[in-house]
Amino acid sequence: METVLFKTLGCKLNQIETESLAQAFSEAGFRVYGAEETEDESSMGMDPALCIVNTCTVTGKAEQKARRLIRLLLRSWPSTTVLVTGCYAEVEEHAISAIDPRVLVLPGKRKNELASLPSFINTALLTRGNADIATIVHQFIQDTHHEAGAFRLSTDNFRFHSRASIKIQDGCNNRCAYCRICLARGASVSLPADEVISRIKEIEQANWAEVVLTGVNLSQYRSGEGDFAQLLSSILAQTKHIAIRISSLYPDRVDSELVPLLNNPRIRPHFHLSVQSGSEKILSAMRRPYHNDQVLEAVHQLRLVKDDPFIACDIITGFPGETDEDFDQTLQLCLKAHFAWIHAFPFSPRPGTEAWTMGNRVPERIAGDRVKVLTDLAHANLDAYSLRWIGKTVKAVIEKSSGQHQGQALTENYLTVSLDELCPPRGTSVVVELIDVGKARLIPQ
């Protein structure tokens, strides 16, 4: 039995695609490990024949991390083959191939073809007993006749996560000045509504407590049944009890059609807004399709339909031309919004984007200082948010259960809490009382 190791970098879409691929390999008889399992006793002595790395290209740092990981895998297992796919593999195929002869690259837009790889390998091993994995995978990449489709990688079994996820949308029609994802994943495509509902029903029947709806840009979801709001309405109407978590939204999508649906108790009180800046000048330069007042209105509407929901955002600092005044406008927006968390990161120029050639660059030191200001605010806001929930009872999903008197859970409002008691298995839906910041106790059911 051959061993396959999976490593995933980047977004929730990558996580879902890796989960689906791991399930396909497992069903084909391969021994499968994920990133978090490589420290377990069960993986001691592991010598994977194949390592599959699903990469990200959002920032230069993400690409640097991918290169370090690839080299680490090559050093750790001298006989392994490293197959690299994902967004970084789409835009920098030749640079990745040049790392080492044992590195093979399948561009990200062909990633869904990997669902056929397990059976391809098994067939080759049966018909050519002396064939090695590297040769087989190379032949697979050269053969362009594999069944594909943007949503082929799907599963109702999640080996590496405590919560189920489903990719309902991929790609993006926007051309934000800083973003390379539209180049790596292509134009927006959507999974038809009936297929979305069918897959969520399968996940519900598999007894998952919640499902995360993910996409590159959920605001661009479209099918014959309508847009994202209409899809969400259909999901709620045609499923029974599974909780729904929405991965990310543009502020302008929090509108009169969507907001009433979010009041449903099955929608988790956790929202992430893609904000990027509070400066009108910078938002315009970024080619973002909304204004800063729409951000504040979105936050206001979300708080009307949920009791103190966890609202987070993304912010980019140091975009070309961002002055101290522009950054102050961003800081003031974050202060007014009282985000429970701010994911702040410095601008990273990406080849092929409009911002790649923009002048008036902000020094890295200044961009870094601005990140620190926002990150300090994020930690203070998270502490304040957590304190407000002490003494309250909430739903949660077990994320880690060691089999001893300790565990970890993620609450419905996105707080990670430790449990100093014997916990049910990972993925189990529970009710907990928050007794301190980051701590909770199980409520007997």
C-alpha cells in the first residue's frame, strides 16, 4: 500500500479540494496523511511515495512558504515525488519545476483532474509492475484527456477538519488591482443550485454539524435559480438541521435580499467581510466595487440580525499611494466597526496585476508598522469580544479530542475554547458554557 502525504497552503477552497482528493486516494486503497497527522505516532516511519502540495499565490510570502515546504519534503524523503498544484502552480509552473527534478507541476486550472489520479496510478501499477510513481504521475500530467470540471473535487468525508465545507463558486470576474487569483483561477463559475443542495444533503446525512459555504467571491454566485441570497434561501428550505457558516462576503452583498435570511438560527453568527481599506482613494485605486460607508452599513445590518456576532475583516496596508491620512481613515473605519478580528497584511506586488507597475510605493517598514497597529487593535478587540461572552451558553463543534481530559472546540460565533474534560470525538456538535477567555465547559445534553 503506497503512502500519499498532503500539504495545503492558502484558502478554504484549497482545503476543500485537498480533502476531496485525500478521500479519493483513500477509497482507491492508498494510505493517506495530512499535515497535522505527520506528528502522530501513527505516521512514524512514514515514507510517502507521493507528496501533493496545494499552493497559494495571494502574496509573495505565500509563494516563499510553498518553496520552503517543497524543499523540506524533498529533504525529508529522498525517494518521494512532490506533485505541486494550486494557484502558485498555475502562474509560476516553470519556476517551481526548476526547484528539483523530483518536483512535478500540475497547473491550478487542471487541479480537478487529480480526482482521476488514484485510479490512473493503480492501473499503471497493475499493468506495468516495474513503473515508479514519478513516471506514472509525469505521464498523468502529459495526458490531457482526464475528466475534469470546476467542481469535481467534492466529498462528504473530511479527514483533516472538524467541519464540513462545500465549494459553491470558483474564480472571479473582478480585476482588483492587487489580486492574482483571477489570473490563477479564471472567470467566475458556480455550482448549480440543485447540485449544491444535493451535496449539502449528503453532508447532513453523514451527520456533520455544520457546513461552510466557500468560494473565491460568493457575491458572484449565479445559477439558474438565482444569486447567492436565493441559493441560501433554497438551502435553508430544503435541508433539515445542518448549520450554515458563510466563509466571506463583500460588504455590498450584505443587502436587503440577503440580510433577512441571515436571521435564521441555522446561520452561524460569524461573518467575514472583504474590506481591504477604509480610504475611498485607495479603494478606488484597488478597483474595489464598494465604498467605506457600505462597510459600516454591512456591519450594522449584521448586528441587527444576530446577537453580537463575530465579525472579522481583511485589510491590506501599504498599497501604492497609501498616505498616513489614508491609513488613518482605515484605522478609523476599523475602530467604528469594532471588528472582532482584523486580518491585516502588507501589500505584496504580484506579477501580472495592475498594481505590479504602480509607482509611489510605500516602504515595507511603514506597511509593516501599519499592520502592527491593526493587529494590536485586533487582539484588543478579540479580548473584549471574548469577555462579553463569559457566562453565556453557545453551540460548538469539537475540533480536537485527545482521548484524555482535555479538548478544543470552535463555538458558533468563532471562538476557540479549551475544554478541561473528556470530550466526544472531533466533529461532534455540543453545547458549552464559556467560563473564561478561551475556556469553556460542556453542558450535558
